Amino acid sequence: MTALRGLAAWTGPVLLGTLTTRVAAGAPDAPMLVLAAVVAPLVALLQPRVDEPPPHLVSAAATGVSATLILAASFVPLGDVAALLGGRRWHGVVVAAALLLLLALMPGVDRWRPVGLAVGGAALVLGLLALASVTALSPWTAWRDAAARPALVFSAHSPWVTDGGWFARRATLTFGEGHRLVAVAPATFRVVEQDGTGDVVRDWRLAAGDPLSVRPGDRVTVEAGTRVRFQAGKRVPGAAPSGAAWADAGAASGVGSVAVLLTLVLGAVGLVPAAGRRGFVAPATLLTLALAAACWGFYAVATAPDVMLSGSVAEPLLRVSSAVPGARHLAPLGVVALVALFVAAAGALRERVSILTGARATVVWLTAVAVAAVASLWPFDPWRLLLAGLGLAAATLAAPRLAGAGAARVGGWPLHAIGALTGGAVFAALVALGPRLPAALAFAAEWPVVLAAPAALLVVKLLR
Amino acid sequence: MSAARWRWFGMLTLTLLLLPLLLLTLVPGAPGAVRIGGVSLAWWYAGLVAPTLATVLATAVLVRSSE
């Protein structure tokens, strides 16, 4: 497996889309995520090259479950794309699953995986260059302009204002000022109004063209698929109140930041194979993709801060171009980028699964695709799904490898399988026990990798 | 130094590149929010300096360990 082919598992649509949306939302952990997105897979590429131990059922199962979780996360943005374009979520998921099934049945298609990564990356970068050209803003000027905005408001050119946008998933919007929404298609809106000391809940069934007036402090819940128009010049609900507030996002959570770093770095080690002699292109490719995703976030805030309103990680890549006069024809580039990166990532995951499952690789892979596609129809947060897959890979694959399990055996069992079993068992136990854990271990329920990976590492070290 | 040792050195150094940002975002007083040339220190580090250093370092280690 070349470094670029292995890297494709990392640069999937969820990771890059999350970087863009976190940057655009001004999340406190956004700079950390961008840096970790570059550093984590580089650590994985540099891991010493060792002969892979013979496949074992436990490691194969751990790889299969991790890959399925990551694949399910990757299906979600494609379902969102269908919803954001006015279709149904399942349309996007079915098309994406059919594409993977078709590719799985075509011989020799693995050779072309770097092409998918190149096409997706090129679309991402081309779109960015076009945005920079049309807006005449360099990425750092876009950041400065975004930070200087007195308020993050709906642009007059935004699709949410001109044609009306679709919500990809159920969302609750909190309004900081009065606003007049217009239902583009018939829909029900749940409005929670603050009335003295209590809340008053009202359900409004609106026909196409009906307005809904909300007051400051109102919370409006909209269902997935609802199509709404907002007023230009009004503050974007849920966005930072001003550019300065966006730029100075505040302090990130200490435990959360360390846990995410641990998950990303060890997850990458479990997922991305060591680079060989000709792996020099991979680091530069990675740098380009991660920084391009972050820069999309800068341009989103500078030009159209409403593009993360729908709650989808795919939205900025689809809608920033549409909201910038002169760049509307570039909108398809976002779709091309998401689909190509999805295909490349799925191909890399398939290769990881195939190495460990041998002759049954195709059956195992098709099962993983089917399970992941069905799971992605639930309204999961794709970032949490991705972290779950990476966390499991960290505890079951990376930790035993870093502990030096190699091909050693104990009691007839491969040491890497014992490590994987330990890491997987601790991970599953923490997830299952979740709310019943004592308060001091609450962080472990949210971030099981924090205990599961050290447990696997310790067991392997002790048994070596 | 053997190829494996170079790789371990690279892995450790890359991981250490994350620490300054962790400190910038967690330390009270938000030193990461200090603006340099209009852009915050945290973003200069996370969006330019550290990723570039990491990429150069990883490429150098890959070249060195393949000789």
C-alpha cells in the first residue's frame, strides 16, 4: 500500500468537512483540530515499518468494526448533500452505497484510488483559489475581515435568503433578535417562547409562503427537510454574535482537547499504514488538504456566515460558492470534492479490511458497506461516529502495535490479538457502562480511548 | 542512527509540536488570542507554523530513513 493510498482513509469528507464547519463556527478547539488533522497522520506515516503479523480473528473483527463506524460517518455528509439539494437523505446514501458496491466488484480499481484523492483535493483547492480570486481576499485577509465583522448576519446573496435553504437534519435555532422566517414549503415549526418565568411551546403549521415572526430569545425547532427563507441583514441564529467573538472563541476543555488529540493520533496510527520509500508526496498532500479545509471556513465567515446553519458538515463546501456573487458556477466543485474524497477513503478502508480478512474480503466489505449505509440513515453526528471508529482503532490496533506486540505469542495466542481483545473489551465496557460510571470516571464514558488504549498497551508490555 | 530510530524521533517530535497549542488554548488569559498582523497567535501557529514544520520534518525523516 503506498503512502497516498493509505492516507486516503484519513482525508475523508467527515474530517475535512468538520474542520471547515468548526473553523466557521469559531469553535474553541478549531485550531487544535486543524493542527491535529495534519500531525496525527504524519505520526502514523512515520511509524517504524514492521512485518505485519499473520491476521487473527480478533484484529480482523476490530478492523472491521472500526472501518464500519468510519464508513457510516462518511455516508452521512453524502446523505446531507442530497438533503441540501432538495432530495431525501436516503437518496444520497443509496447512490454512495451503489457506487462503492460497483467499485468493489470491478477488478483492479484499487490502483486508481490516488486519483480519487487527487480529484477530491483538486476540487477543494480549485474552489478555494476561485473564492480567493472572486473575493480578492487571501486566507489571512479573510480571517482578518471575518474577525472585524461587527455582526455575523445573513448575506443578501445567501441561498438561505434568495431561494430558501433546506435543513439537512433536525435543528433548534435560538434567535438573539426579532426575525421573520418564511416557509418555502409546508412544514411544522415548534416555537418555544420565553413568557415571564416559564416557557410557552407553540406548534405552527405553515403553508408555502407563510411567514413566522420570532422574538429575541425564542427557540425554533425545525425538522430535517424543512425549507425556509431568512431575512438578509439579520443575525444568524446560533452563530457567534460578532467577528471578534468568533475570533476569540475562548478556552477549550482541557480533558476534551487531550482526549481528542489522543483519539486522532492513535486512531491514525491504527488506520494509516507506515510510509514506504516513496512516501514523500503524502505529507505535502495532507498539508494542502487540511489547510484548504480550514481556509474554506475562513471564507465562509468572511462571506456567508450562515452556511453552517443546517448543521451539516457538507454545507459550507456546497453553499459558500453560491453565496458569493461571481462564484455560483463553482458550487458543483463541492459535490465533486465530497464524492471523490468519499470514494478514496472507502477504498483505503476496504484495503485495510481486505488485508486481514483474506479470501472473504469482498463479502466482509459488502457487509460493512450495507451496515454502514443503513446506520447512516439515523441522525448520528458524523464527527462522533468518526471519533468512535478512530477510538476503537486506537485501542485495538494502534496500542498493541506501539507496545511492540509484533508476531510474539503467549499461550498460543498472538500478543497483538490479546492486546486488541483487552483494548476492545475496555472500550466496549466503558461505552456500555456509560451513565453508571462514578463521576470521577465520567470523562472515560465520553472518551473511552483514554483508558482503553493504555490498558491494551499495558497488557502487551506486561506479557512481552 | 538506524531508520527505525529516525522514525521514532520523528513521531516524538511531531507529537511535541501539539503541546504549545495545547498550552495556548488552555492557559487562562487566552494568550492564543493575541493578534499578530491581525491574525491570532493560535491560528498563526496551528494554521501555518506548526503544520509547515511538521510536513518538512516528516518529509526529512522519510527521506533519511529510506537511505
